[in-house]
Amino acid sequence: MSLGGSRARGTHRPDSDWDIGVYYRGSFDARLLSDLGFDGHVVQPGGWGRIINGGAWISVDEQPVDVLLRDLEVIDGWHAEAEQGRFEIDNVEGHLAGLPTYTPLGEISVNRVLAGQLPEVDYPAALRSAAEARWRWNAAFSLLFAEQYAEREDHVLAWGMMARATVQAAHAIKAGRGEWVLNEKRLVDGAGLDAAHELLGAGTRDLPTAVKDLRTLLDPPRLDELSAHDA
């Protein structure tokens, strides 16, 4: 069991929730969380997808608590893949660019263990180069679509793809630094792309010019400069 999120990093606010990671091997019956008697919503393993998995949103003494289930056998497999520079990206609700399968490794590296033991995790060198290249390719692809949508004056999709490209570029920058990304909160600022706020925040700007300015900021590679293997 571990404490995660802003509480573990010491960056929390008084109203921040508590993130409790429950790590298990084999199986876990989430009804054990229901049996604790707290108000909230409980989800069995797999109910929130492969990466977020399952757990509960509950209230303890009027404090919001997220209980996050993590299958160590699955994480061990993703760890072995990450050591070889391999990973997948899952579409996860609430995330523009999705979450990579190395996300739970980053959680382990920053979480505070409350009970039991967790494996030691370092950012693999192979993952740094592979993840940076793949996220940069993704950003370039999204920006290409942003330009096409802008030409057609499809404002919603153009701005959406611009935002997605920015988040993907931020992932690439953090990967190149060997810094874990746990979610997309403050990711853009953490990657040094805070200038994108002004570019994307002014929705009345001329779209082609805005996309051009964003391309200058993100400096993505040309798609033909990266092979399918790199992506």
C-alpha cells in the first residue's frame, strides 16, 4: 500500500484528495473496499481500463479519497517491456494524449510506501529515447491534422488537435529528460511549453497563424524523418 499524488510529493492543497495505491498479485475483490462502509463508488479490477485498473472514490471524514488498485504481475510485464524501450498508449478518459503503459512505474517511483514493499524503479535508458521519439512523432501527426482542419475552418477539431499535439510534445520532452509522467495535470508547464497557453487560449485568433505559431513552439520532426519503428 502506498500514498501517491500531491500528498506524496508535498505539493497538495488543503482541499486535495488522498490517493491510496493498493498493490496486489493474482486477484483482488473490490468488495473489500465496499465492506469498509464509506460512502462512494467502488469498481472491480479492470473496470477503469488496463492502466487505471479499478478501485474506489470514497469519502473519509469528509475528505475525498481515491483508492487505486494496481496489479503487480501486470506492472512487472510492463516494466520488462519498458526496459527494452517498448510501451503502448491507452485511450484513458480525461486525458488528451492517453496514458502509456509505463505510467504505473512512475507511480511506484514517487509514491510513499505505507505498508509492504514495492519494487525499485528507475527510468530505463532505452525508454527515454524510444518514448521521446514516439511522442514527438505523435505530436507531429496531430499537428498535421490541425493544419488540415484549420484550412477547412473546422475550429473544434483544429483547436483540439493543437491541444493534443502540445500534450504529446510535452510527453516527449519529459521522456527525453527521463522524468516520469503520471497524468496530464500541469504537464504542459512542467515541460516548459507554457507559451502554448496563450496560443491556445485565444480562440478567436486566425487559425492558420495560430497553428503555425504552435509548430514553431513545439518544433516537431517531419513525419518522414521518423520510421514506423520509431513510432
